[in-house]
Amino acid sequence: MVDEKTRRLAALDMDREDDRLEIKRIREELHGLFEELHLVEAKTKVSEAEIPNVLTLTSEQLRDAFYLHRVFVWLPEVFDQQLVPHIPCPNCKTADRVKMLQYPGSGPRRVVDSDGIFYLLGAVYSCARCTGLGARGGEKFTFLNTHPAVVVQLPRSVRSKFPAYLTHKCAMSLAALKRSFFDVSENMCFTRIARTMNHMLRNTYLDREHAYQATVRDARALGKQYRARADSESNPTRRARLLSIADKADKLKQLDFLEFDDNNGYCGFEVGAPYVAFLFMADVMRDEEWFLRMLATVAGRFWVVDHTFKLAAKISSDDGGRAFGA
């Protein structure tokens, strides 16, 4: 019995050491990724100082850089390792037998924001305690660290950094969802809210297109300036460098910006009234019990206007039962 326990503890220590090595590898990978993307990150403006770096890209690469959306990487045990040493399991609520299986996870989640969309990227984990509870009767129980039942177990300071509300098929940023609550309180219907959101989503796309066109114009103008400076430059090395940048600027072409919803381009996304209504109601239903209890505190003078007597039937008692059978 002692040998078996010792063997299990040794295996657990090896798993944790593997996790530490994996976290170190992911940190290095993310650092390298951010270094590579410093030129092609999603942006709506390119500063003058960045123009020479822009000229290292081809015409297609430059245009495609303005198609990119933001990516939110959710790895709390990597960025806040002191507060989150291990990811908790959404089923058994423990973390000592949880192990990272795959990063990135099963694909990014598209999240609708107030001024565009971004992609949420997490990782896949498995829990050895919940073996045999996998999907479709599988042996291995796996889950994403973006699962709501995982996020809710994290420390509040870490949980507050999670940017979105997710359902099985839909996702919206907390900022956009908060805005929809305000709009509903101002008597706006879901159709109007969706129309307003889509207008803002398309405005972001147009900002990207205008920024791309302005960048091409600025790069060409800078190329002419460099060519003029090269004519009066006496240093051969500097003159060759100026001419090289000017030649690249001359070759830069302004390509057509593809349509908003082109899957090979910006890949824009619009929401409908049912999409907004579903997310709104799903978020409200998380606090259904609280709402039902609050109904019990409503003064009687407000109940007299309910001639259908249906609201009283929704009042819950402390034990969860219905206080009235109307």
C-alpha cells in the first residue's frame, strides 16, 4: 500500500514537472510570437516611424496585416502563476490531478465586441480524478480553461480579467454585454441594439481600409523623400540604403480591400436580434434565483396593477418553493 502511494506521488511530481516545462515553453513561444507580430498586429493606424519597417512587407502582406483581429490568450497559470498554480477541474473542483494536454485548444472562439471582433484562445486540460467521465463515454475527461465553470473558481483578481461571456455557440465581450443591458434599460429593442452593433462593426472595417490606403500613400511619399536625399548623400553605404528603401516604396501597390464578409480577407461578422437576445437572456438567467427572491420584496401597492396574477406565481420562498399558486 505504501509503495503504491509512493509510486502515485512520484508520478504526480513528474506530471507537475512536465507542466512546469510546458508552461516555460509556452512563455517562450508567446514571447517569440509577440516579437514577430510587432509589424502585423491588428491596428487602425501606422506611425511615420514604422513606415520603413512596413516596406519590408510585400503588397499582399501589408494589406493582410489590416485584416487581422485581436487575439486574447487566456492562460492564467502562465501569466499569474502565483495566484493560479494549477487550473481547477470544472467537474470535481480540484486541481491536483489536472494536466495541460494541448495549446492552443480546439480552435479560437470568436467574440463580438463593441467595436469589432476578437478571438479568445485557450488550452485543453484533462483531469485524472474524473477518468471515465469523458464526452460520449470516453475514458479521458477533457475541458477548456475558458469554460465558465473553470473561470468562476479562479481568484477574483484573475477572474476579472476574463473578457467575455460564453455560451455553447455564442460569445460576447463583457463591455458589449454591459452596453446591451444599458440599451434595454433605455427601452431599446434587440433589433435596434443589433443594428447599432453592426454599424459599429462595419465602421471598424472602414477604419482599417482607410488606414491601409493612408499607409500606402505615406510609404510612397517617404520613398520619394529618400530618393531625393540619396541624390545629395556622399556616403555610399547610406546612399545605398536610402535607394533600397525608395525602390521598395516604388514597388508597393495599393491592392483592393476585400469585402467586409470575405472569408479570405477581413472575415467580418454581423449579429442579429436573436443572437443578442439569446446572450442577454442567458446572462440574466444566471441570476434567476436572485431575481425571483427580489420579487418577494416588492411592495403590495405595486402588485395591485397585475390583474393577471401571474407575477405572484413566480415568487420563491427561502427553500426554493413557490410561495403562491396563482
